[in-house]
Amino acid sequence: MPIFCCSFIFTSPEKRERESWGIIPENAQKHIIGYLNPREKAKFSVTCKKNYELVKNVKIPVYCLQFCPLRYNSKSAEILVNFDEENQNSYSFYFDRNGLNNSLKTTIKSNGLDCVYSPRGLEAEFRLMADLCFQGWVMGSKIELLDIRGDYNGKIPSSLELSTFSFSDKYNRANSAIPAWLDIIQENDNGINFMLMSDHWDKILGHEHFSNPQSTLKLTGYDGIGHENLENLNSKQIQMNNVKDEQGFNLLVKKWIFGGFADTFEWLIVTNVTRPLKTEKLLLDIKIRGLDGSIFEEATNEIQTNDSAEYFLIFGENGKLGIFCGIDNFAKFTVVNQKLLELIPNLEICLKNLKI
């Protein structure tokens, strides 16, 4: 018997498959990977380093990837993957860290399939399977929204491409994983939408992402957001929910007045959940001029409209103008630009009459 025949007989099928895969040109390998479904792609990404790199370069569009520890049991979690905004095509993994009550639900409504799969005999392996799939989707996907709702202690990739990043931790721990995720998110020309819940802003707001003039920020404090650590902010839109005091708003408006924001800056919103915000503190040492609220009757969401609201014109350097709107526990500062003037024609007429 020829030697190569003996070698073939005593070579494992797995090894022969690896060798066969290795002789396929890389472009052809990428083309093949494109036909894998997301679960197959995720598992394949962890077979070896080379395949991991291949998978990273064959992007699967994912609308939302969510990791959520279950609130009633800290040892259980769910991974949800939506491949489209309407949630018509999705995978949902539920796993218990003790290897109990694991399940997989696959929903492909476009194909008329909606099934629940609970593997028997794989309980101990299912947590690993869920983690591998989560890592695979993160590593080899272009994600519209990544939603982390707790402390994910698995492996995270070296880089990540996405449009929106949402993070919250029900335990509000100082050692949360937010900074680690921020380090791997890639900047892009359109900026990132950040939606973060925390009280540990000293560990977060100094990151370079929050000085990107194309990004947007929606920050919510469990116990409140103070005025500290805001100097770095230079984003297009900033919303801070549950502020501790009026100083942060005052500080950022003054930053705009003296040219500290990029030209892309549009608006700033602050809210307080426990008490009304005091206008005199919000606008302390800021040059203002009163405005008739009827100007903004057609403003829709651009300026808060309410009979009880206060409206002031704010003067910045080099002829820049802004609008303050305050009511109860809500305050908004909006830059007067061409877009705003087109949306609110009465504002442009008012400014001309005021000879500004």
C-alpha cells in the first residue's frame, strides 16, 4: 500500500478537514464564511486565531446585541441578538452559570419559523456555547446597537464597530466594565451615540470619545450627576438626566459662550428627578435677554413649549446666540443656527426686530 494511503487512513477526519480548509484561497474562504448563519459563524470564529481574523473581516449586520443578567438571579443571564430593527429575525440564549435551565430560542419569522430548543446532555457546555456566540457576534459583526445591561465578565474583542452603545449596571459598581468597552469602540465619521447609566463618571467622562464633536451623549445618574468631570465634554448633543445641581449646566453653557465647543454643538438638556431647577443658578453670570414664548409655538421638539416655561436669549462670543428654555425640573440650551431658524421662522423675525 502506498505510503500516502496509509497516511490518509491514520489521519483523523478533523485533521483532514483542517488541511482541506487550509488549501482554499483566503478570498474563497471569506466567501464561504459569508454563507454561514450567525451561530455557525460565531462558533467558527473561535476554532483558531486565523479563522478568528477571517470572521472579523466578514461582517454580519446586527441591529441589536444585548447582554442582560436576569434581575431575579445573579447567576443567570440572557443574550439577545436582533438582526433587524423589527425583531423579526433573532436568537435568544438563556443560560445559568450553574449549568441549569439553559435554552435557546431562534426566531426567523420571515421564514415562518419560531421554535424553542433546549438541548439535553449539554447543560454544562451551554454557558460556554452562549459566551462563544456572544463573543463571535461582537467580534465579527457590524452592530447598530450594543446594549450591555450588567457586568459582562467574558472576553471582549480588541476593537468594535458600532453606531450606538448603551450600558447600565443595576448594581452600580465602581469596577464596572464601561471603560474597557470604551477603549475598543472605533471612532467613525458620524460619531457614536452613547447612552450610559452610572454614578462613576470620574472613570468614564475623561475618555476621548466624549470630546468627539460628532457623537451624542445621554447620561443618567442613579444618585445624580454632579458638575465635576464635565470639562472634557465636546459632543454634538448632551443630555444629563438627574443632575445633582445647576452648576454643570452653567459650566457647559459658559464653555459654549467662550468658544469651548466645536461648531457641530447643537443642544444641552438637564433634568432633576427630585426638585425644580432654579433659573438664577442655571444662568448665573450669563448675559441674557427675555423672549416671548409664543415665538416657539411651532417649535415641536426643538424647544420645549409650555405656557409656564421661561425663555431667554443667551449671547456668546463673536455674535453667537443661544436659546434657554426652563420649566420645573427641565432646562434646555439650544444653539441658534440656520437649521433652527428654518424650523422656527418666528425666531428669525424676532431677532431682526430686536436688531441683533
